[in-house]
Amino acid sequence: MFVVGSGARHLEDELRRLGGELLGTEIRKFPDGEKYVRILGSADEVTVVQSTFRPQDEHLLELLLIGDALRERGARKLRAVVPYLAYSRQDRVTKDGEPVSVRAVMRAIDLYYDELYVFDLHNPGTLKFFPGKAVNVSPARAIADYFGDKLGEGVVLAPDRGARERARAVAEKLGLEYSHFEKKRVSPTEVQIRPVDIDVGGKNVLIVDDIISTGGTMVKAANLLRKMGAGKVFVAVTHGVFAEGAIERVSKAVDELAVTNTIPTPVSRISIVPDILGL
Ligand code: R5P
């Protein structure tokens, strides 16, 4: 049985259409701005789907309130499916006195939930902060299905070494080559950024990453590929955390930009709902 929070309303119709059974909810605000949550019905095992994009804190708190309400109604096993986990990039202390925010968030979720499923976590190593079963779900199959035909015999690239595993996962599903961009010092004054050990000349390229924020990373990579004579350039990203103007900036630089629907955006063309139902 599923419960869908207000951060995952955009997934609700597809969840139902593909066979998910949902408990009803009443979610609104009290006049003072605090959140009111009520679960209509009960079940022994419940999967709560709640993405925590803007307003992040509100969506996170709602996930906890839903957990509390379900436990109050006697739920025995609760799974949290959090397509986009807020604070996931704050995974280390960079200045004395800072928290490891993703740890705080995971510990709070653990107060109510037995299992946590997050899509394409920025740093999968941080799953260790969740004491129960914690899973990083890859959207590689959905991305490969969406771009496979358009890409043809092309290649898959990650914009940096950190995202190489993402490129590998998509490329393997399509039986294609993959690599990543790396900075290479070619002279004391010149640093080149190039895809490592792969020829992109005349080939279609799919660049994959976890997040687009300003779009700077993708625009730079796409411009380089054009200069190197690549064919069509496509971009697939899991979380469209778009800063003002980022969709336009990236769309102008590439042949197609598509992100998944972990966050609802005008270019969320790749659905993670089948993956949620398969968990
Ligand atoms: C960085 O480690 C991330 O994986 C993304 O590459 C980065 O957040 C993208 O940011 P922007 O769109 O601002 O270049």
C-alpha cells in the first residue's frame, strides 16, 4: 500500500495507473502555517513516497508527520521512498562547526521508517548514516530506455570522474562505450578538459549526471563536444534542481535535455514510477 506526500503528487496518477494501491490523505496547512496531515485508512505495510525538493524543510517534516500518523494507526513496516533527498550534497564538514546535514536528515527519517530508498544519491556512501536498510536506486534503465534509439551507436559520458559510474550504468544497458571528462594539463599555462580515452568525432553523445543546478557543467561539456566534432549531444540528469534560467541555458547548448521526474520540471520526461513499483 502506498501513501503519497505533497512532494510526490506529480507521480500519483502514474502510480495508480500502473497498479499501485494508495491510501487517501488529507494534507493542508493550519492558519498559522503549520502542516496538518491525516491518513485515511490503514495498512500493515506502507510505502510512503515523498520527494523533498523546494520547500525542502516542509517536505521533510511532512515525511515525518506521515510516518508518525501511520505508526499511530498501527502500521508495522514503513518504507520511505524519497526520489530526491534534500541536503544530500551536504555530506561533510568543510568548516569547523558545521553539521553533516545528510546524516541529520537520515537519522530523522529513521525515527519512523524501517527502510529508505533514495534515487541517485549524490554520495551513495552517505547511506551508511541510515541505520536500517538503505538503497540507492539507479534511474539508468529509465534513462537508457528514453535515449537508446536517439543515441544509436553513440557513446555515454560523465562530466567528471565522480559521475563515471552513472555513465557506465546507462552505457551497459545499451551496450555502448562510456567514459568521463577529465582535466589534463597540456602546458604550464594550459589545462584542457577532454573525454578520456574515447573518440567522439561524428558520434552522438549522451552526457549523464545526478544534478543540474546552474547548468554550467553541462553547457561546458556540450560546447567542448561540439568543438570536437560530436554528432548530436543529449543530456540526461536525474534531479532537475534548476537554478533560474538553467533549463534555457542547457537546452540551447544541446539537442535534447531530459531529466527524470524525481522533481517535477518542464523537462521531466523520464519516469521513475516503474522503478518505484519494482522496489
Ligand atoms: C557535482 O558534483 C554534481 O554532480 C553536478 O555536476 C553539479 O551539481 C552540477 O552543477 P551545475 O549545474 O551548477 O554545474
